[in-house]
Amino acid sequence: MLTFVTIAEFWQGAYKANWDQQQITRMTDFYGKFDLVRCDFDVVKTWGKLSGLAMQARTPVPANDCWVAACCVSHDYPLLTRNDKHFKVAEQYGLRLL
């Protein structure tokens, strides 16, 4: 599974690096192998909860990381990441890190 935010960040990186069509095709072929976790009402509500509670605890989470966490929490998916620091605060609200 990949979140809608992850795909958006792929596209951001491709445009930032001025990728050619061959590179874009390889990228879309790669992420096309995964199911997409879309944004829905539960994800939006969970984002608000995680973001607000993290701010209240004075441990704000970057917006895109919070969206990824909200996708995982709202669908009960674990999150595989190498960036535990941004996601640790969300563990207390149901995020499972791998």
C-alpha cells in the first residue's frame, strides 16, 4: 500500500528533478504495483486528531507525515518507515510502526 501523499511526493520529486518521460514512466510503473490508500472522511478526521493532539503535546508532526500516519491509523495499517522520529508521537494514538 502507498498513501496518496507518498504518490504526491513522488511527483513532487520528479518535477523538482526535471525528470524526462522515461523516468516518469518507470516511476508510475513502480507505484502502479501498489494499492493506493486514498483520502476519505475518516482520514481527514484522523489527520485533525493526530495533528491537533501533537500540537497540544508540543510535538508537532510535519503535515505530510501526519497525512501518512492518518491514512495508516484510520485503515489500521502498520507504517514501514525509516523516519521514526516524525511518527513516534502518533504511536500513542494507534499508529503501528514497523
